[in-house]
Amino acid sequence: MLCFSSRFLGRALSVGAALSVVACGIPKDQYDKDLADLNATLSKKAADDLGAAKAACDQNLADRDAACTSSKADAARKAADEAATIKKALDECTNKGGDSAKKFAACTIERDDAKLRLQRVENSINKVRDALSAMSAAGKLQVKVQRGFLVIALAGDILFDTGKSDLKSDAKPVLVELAGVLKQLPDRLFQVAGHTDSVGAEDYNWNLSMQRALTVVKFLIKDGGVDGKNLSAGGYAMYQPVADNGTDDGKRSNRRVEFLLIPNLSEILTLK
């Protein structure tokens, strides 16, 4: 059996008491309390820091969203302003150029219509040219465009003696042949125009040029069988010379009878 002395027991109690104190000399209860307080403080600080960080993050997000929203609003506003500017420019362009555009379109239609009408006139002229080509090639007449008219010119000396309005006998076959051509053009109107040289008084030349034109018209109707509604007569005296009246050759050229192809206004103009 083991026995302990009172001295030994006293030492043991001293050691036990010593075990209740931490190495730094702070009582264990105090240490645990301080540790708990420290942990609570650290936890609270951590929670506070986390809350502050979250609040800052939330604020940053809110600021970013607000900035984004503001940016979108600015972009939308700018887009709307640009659209309004473009629309205003287009409206101004339309207001300024709308009538011009309409006029241009109408002008284009009129131009095309005019081209078509002119083509009809050109076709008519070519038809007359073709019909008279044989007589022109034989030197019996001349076909030309003069003063805006298609002109069939016959030398006056072939048809009439100087100062006379009666047809020469040699002229009649030429006029009969010409009548045959004119009858192929029943939709064309011709004016027979008489011209003189500058010799003689004005009244005399007016009457002579008119009488010669009437003589040819009457012959074409009576002997050539041309429909009278397609013919008219006119006298121009000495006022439309084609050569110099100061020479014999010039006077001979000026003494002439011409057939003017009368334009059909419905082919040229749009009358309302």
C-alpha cells in the first residue's frame, strides 16, 4: 500500500493550482472570455466589412445601371434627334423638289410623246421622198427641206413661159406623173406655191405667182385626179428667192412653183 506524506500532498495541490493558469499568467476563464470577445469583435468587423463591401458593390452596380440607362437614354435621344433632322431634310427636299420631280416626270412623258410625234412626221416625209425618188432622180423636180417644210420644187421655166400663167404643153406630162404620186399620199396636204423673180412691179408679181399656183392646182384636180381637199394655192411674188436676182441664172431659179408638204398639227402638237 502506498502512503503519501503531508509534504508530498502539499506539493501536488500547488501543481494543480498552477495548471489552472495559462502560460502567460492570465487566468483561463479570463482568457476564454477575452478570446470569445475577440472572436465576436472579429466576426462583427468581418460582417461590417462584408456589409460595407456589399453595399459598395451594390452602389457600384446601381451607378453602372444608372450610367447604362443614362447612356441608353442619351443614345435613344441622339437617334431620335438624328431621325428628326433627316426627316426635316427629306421634307425640305420634298417641298423644294417635289414639284420639280413631278414636272420632270411630266416633261419626260411629253418628251417621249413629242419624239413619237416627230417620228410620225419623219415617217411621212420619208414616205413622200420615196414616192418622188424616181422623178427626182430623173431631174424633173427637186425634193428638199426649206423653211421648215418639205418642198417639192419644179422649175418655173419647165411649166410656164416668162410672164405667163398658162401651162406649157411639155409641163403637163410632168404634172400628171406628179399627180400619180400625190394620189398615193391621200392623207397628206400640199400647198402649191408660186414664186417670181424681182423683175416687174410688186402687184404684178403677186398676181402672177398666185395665178400660176392656181393653174397648177386646177390641172392636178381636173387632169391629174388629185382630191381637191388635199391641195391649196399660194402666191409669194418675189419675196422668197432661192438665188441672186442680180443674175440671169438666179432669176431663172427664182421663177418656180413649189409643193409644200403641210404638217399635220395633230402629229406635232397636243392640242387641248
